[in-house]
Amino acid sequence: MWLKMATCVRKVASEVFGVSRGGKQEGKDTWWWNDEVQRAIKEKKECFKRLYLDKSAANIEGYKLAKRVAKRAVSVAKGKAYDDLYQRLGTKEGEKDIYRMARIRERKTRDINQIKCIKDGTDRLLVKDEEIMDRWREYFDKLFNEESESPTLDLDDSFDDTNRRFVRRIQEVEIGEALKSEER
């Protein structure tokens, strides 16, 4: 019965909601960008657009040069930004920055899809984690432990379960013997 229900639910869900191809992409880390990097990246993008429209040798060389210049600008800017960061972290004020960075990293590792606010039974907005957890607990307790007024849906019996029979498990020894006989 559970297999039938699960199959029906999956089938209807895929028809109604569709099937996604995966999660969202992570954003690029750009805290170290400066004006020079932005100019180089913008020039590279413009060269790529020209190359996309006209694949001439001049456009290919222009794009390769712009790509090299952009990579170098990114490398220099990133190195300088990290050097400044390490110098600052070595000072007394830098200790506060270490804890601030740790908090930011911890927040970034949290599940992005978790719900930050929901409404309770009286349509009051809940934003605190404890209140949200209590509301979910209350909701599922009511869902699974109270009787429902709505009638249950009859699942269609398009899945034939009459073809079930006992199948003996294959032993590891049997697999080994079969592989040995295949090698011969």
C-alpha cells in the first residue's frame, strides 16, 4: 500500500511541480575587487562579445590578451587584499575581525533553504528560531495525531501487486563462484 501511495505522490508531484536540474550556484567571492579589476573584467567581457559576433583572428587575439590582463589584475588585487588582511589580523583590532569573520563563515555554512519566518495558527509572524521550531512541532503533531475531517482519497489501483513472490537472497559465495566460472 505504501509503495502505491509513494508512487502516486511522486507521479503527481512531478506532473504538477516539474523536475528541477539542481540547486542554485554559489556567488563569487568579490570582496577584494578594485577599480582596476572591474575595468579588466569589463574589457574582457566586451572582447568576448565581439568574439562571439565575429570570430576573426584579431578578435581571438584581443580576447586572449584581455583574458590574460584580467587574470593578472585579479591575481595582483587578490594578493594585495590578502596581504592587507593578514597585516590587519596581526594587530589588536584584528582579533575582533577574526571573530567577525568566523561568525560570517558560520552563517554562510547554514542551510540557505531553511525558513526564517512563518505564521502561527493566529496569523502572527514568528521569526525566532525557537518559536519557529515550536510551530513546526505543533503543526506536525496536529497533522499526524489528530483525526482529519477531510475524506481520504482513493488511490487508483493501476499498480498490480499480484505478481509478488518470494525470492531467495544471493549469497556472497555464489557470486564468487559465478565470477570464477566466467573467468574460465
